[in-house]
Amino acid sequence: MSGPGGFLSNLSWFERLRSSFAGVLVGLLLMVIALPMLWFNEGRAVKRAKSLKEGSGAVVAVDHGQVDGANEGKLVHVSGPATTTVALVDEVFGVTQQGLRLVREVEMYQWRENSRAGSSSQEEGSDEKTKSGKRYGYEKVWSDSLIRSAEFDHVEGHENPTQMRYRAEKWLAGDAMLGAFRLPVGLVEKVPGMEKLWVTEGDVTWEGGDVKFADGMVYLGASVTEPKVGDLRVGWSVVRTGEVSVVAKQVGGSFSPYGTRSGSDVELVERGRLSAEAMFTRAEEQNKTLTWGMRFAGFLMMFGGVALVFRPLAVVGHLIPLVGRLMDAGLTLFAGVMAAVVSLLVMALAWIAYRPVLAVLLILCALGLLYGATKYFEKHGPPKLIG
């Protein structure tokens, strides 16, 4: 039996075995999600690479000072000063700023639940509770999203407000110009260079009562240093006017996405005066970064899926502690190899038509990894036979 307010934390062998079989379903689900995720990521990467290559060969540099009708419908590169005449205003707080984009950020002080493995005993003076071998701790944090305390394991004494009085919001310059060209709001929203706007008492005209200021932000609460649950802090960021470079289709003195034969649009915007070549190079680097990030996420999901599917074997091995530890290590290696092989093969299939040499190299890497793992397990035994 567990102590007051707690549950057994050291699960029996049968409970862990039953839990591992339940994990098989989760593992299969992870694998089912990981496969299409890896495939679509590679397809997106291939399509983006093709569109950038096509765009870099079709782009035309034009003068920002005048709109030439001869370039209508062409992919153009324009660099120059981005300007506006109308200030952006957060009417709730009276914050006014000349710029391309103004963003209000709002955080609320709330309870947050954390869980970890632990004993079933409750520590003196701790808010932590236990359930199914876990300890639940509670701390107060600033969060820009609503934390639903109704879903906590122990709600009493950790209640959060059910809504935020104010939300994050943004304002875009509708009259932005890039020299003689009008900047559509879609491009204005993409201009990088967001910087914090430091506000003081003279910048804010909030009619909801007294406000306090610290670190360039507004605090709606009794104390800045000792906030209470439900207090808000509000800050602003701005993208200022200045030099901007755009690569997009010229349409009637403005811009729109340029469609390519690959089906992916080209519409690039950067801060400062950059050449078309530099902008395409940066876009290619961003594509690679996103692609590798998604690959890593897909690999982790596949790794977790394989490990969960074969986890019952390791639990069975824990009837003998030393064997169980060895099987845990073997299962980790096995799951890593299988996840890597599957990921490499999916990547290769996606690239085989566009970059066949790369595809062949990926296939060879997958086969080499599989061959090396096979030789290792022939020598040391597969995870289910370790020990």
C-alpha cells in the first residue's frame, strides 16, 4: 500500500511488463507517424531546392526607384529603403511606434506542473504528490500561453485563471513602400529584424488602473518582484523601417509569390541591401537547416517507436538484473540502428530523381550500417539473446 496521498512508485515486474506491452501500441503509432513525416520532409526539401535553383536562374535585378512595366510577371530582385507614413498603434495600451511591424507579447504568472520518477513518500513542506510511480511538483512561472490547471494531478491550491485578460497581438504597416514599389502585408510580416521596444511610463496610456514598469515592460499586478498568480506582464517588439531586399514576382507595382515548375513559390525578403545571389544562398541554407531539423525529429520518433515495440524483451530480461541491463543496452543500439537505416532509405528514395548520386550514397550508408550491425549482433548476439 502507498502512504497518504501517494501511490506505489516501485512497480512490480508484472506491472512493468504490462506497461511495456501497452507501450508497443505507442511505439507502432510513433513509427506510423515518423515514416510519412520523413517522406514529406524530403519531398518538401527537394521541391524547395528545385524552386530555388530555378529562381536563381530567372531573377532580374531592377531599380527600386521606378516601376518598369517590362518586368511585369518576372521574378525581380529589389533593394532599397522600406518606409511608412502611418504609425502603428496598440490602442489598448497607447503604445505608438513608426515601423513595419509592432508586436505585443503577453505573459501571465501561473502554476506549472512538473512530473518525475520518485518515491511514494511525501516530503515535508513539499507540494509534490505521487501517482503511478511519479512525483508531481508545482512551481510558479511566467507563460505566454494559458496553463490549464484543471488537468493537473493535484488541482487544489494550484488553480490558474481560465483565461488571459489580454493576448498577444501584432500590427502591420499597410502603407509600406520599398522605393517606388508597394510592400504587401504578406512580405511586411516576413521582414526580419525584430527588436525589443523598451517602454517607460510616458509611452503607455492604459486606462485599467495603475501599472508598474520593469525591464522595459508593463506589469499589471500588485508587485513586480513578488507577482501573484494571474498577474500579467506585457512587452512590445518592433521591426523598424530601413534597408530591405526582396526577391518576388513583380505585379502592378507590388510583389507576389513567383510560381516555379516544381510547384514551390519563391518569395524572399531580407533585412539590408543584399544581392540576389546572397539571398538565394541564405534561402538554401535555411532549407537545409529546416530539413535536418525535421530529419532529426523523424529519427527520434522512429528510434522511440522501435525501442517501445521491442521493450517487452528487455523487461523479460530484468528477471535477472544483470541480463536486464545488458538487454537495455542492446535494445538501445538495435533501435538506433534500425531508426537510422529506415531514415536513410526514406531520404534516398525522395532524392533519387533529383540528385541520384546523393541517393545512392544514402542507400550505401544504410546498407553499410545494416551490414555492420548484423556483424556486431552475430558476434555479440541480438538484444533478445544478450546475456
